[in-house]
Amino acid sequence: MSRRAKKPAAHVLWVVALPFAVSGIIHLVRPGVFTPIVPRPLRRWDRTLVVASGLVELACALGLVAPKTRQPAGCASALVLAAIWPANIQMSLDLGRRALRRRTPRAWIAFVVSIARLPLQLTLIRQALRAR
């Protein structure tokens, strides 16, 4: 296998697998961090969804590390990233409302960072789909 063929998989490992592993652990250890960003129509199941998404993120991270499961894990990771995008949108909406209410530099920075993060999700999806 050529060096060029190996690079996308290694890149995906760091760009997608590492954040998934860290986020998955936080989902399980401190689910309360994520329950506020569950979209409003799904709030009835917020804790269950947070724990389930944490387990799925960990499974995807592990799948991306193992060469035999890297490609299906990449597809699964892309689906997970697409599925959690509404939570990131909800977080941006909530942070925007908070920034308007508080009008502090810290609140505005949090809002701007959350908005900047939204297109990053598309980049992560693209990287996950490159897993080989």
C-alpha cells in the first residue's frame, strides 16, 4: 500500500476518532454537560439520548482505530455527526439568546465560537467518509 493511501486513514484517526473518544467519555461521565443542547422536541429523552450518543461515539472511535472496521466506522461516524448536528444548532440558538440577554463579551464569544463550529461539522463528516 502506498504512503498516500495510508494518509487519509491516519488523518481521520486524529481528526474524528480522538474528538469522538473524548466526547464519548464526557457524555458518560458528565451527561449533564450535554442535556441542555438536546433539541427541544427530544428533551423528554435527553439523558438517554446523551448516554446513547456517547456510547455510539466511543464505538465509532474504536472502529476508526481498527483497520478492519475503519471504513464502516467512518460511515457510522458520518451518520452520527449528521445526527448530532441539530444539537449543535440548538446550542448555538441557546447561546445566541443568552448573549442577547447578558450582553457580555464572554457570552458573545461563546455564541460566535458555536456558530463557527457548525461548518466544521461538515468537514468532520467529509473526513469520516474518507476512512479506509
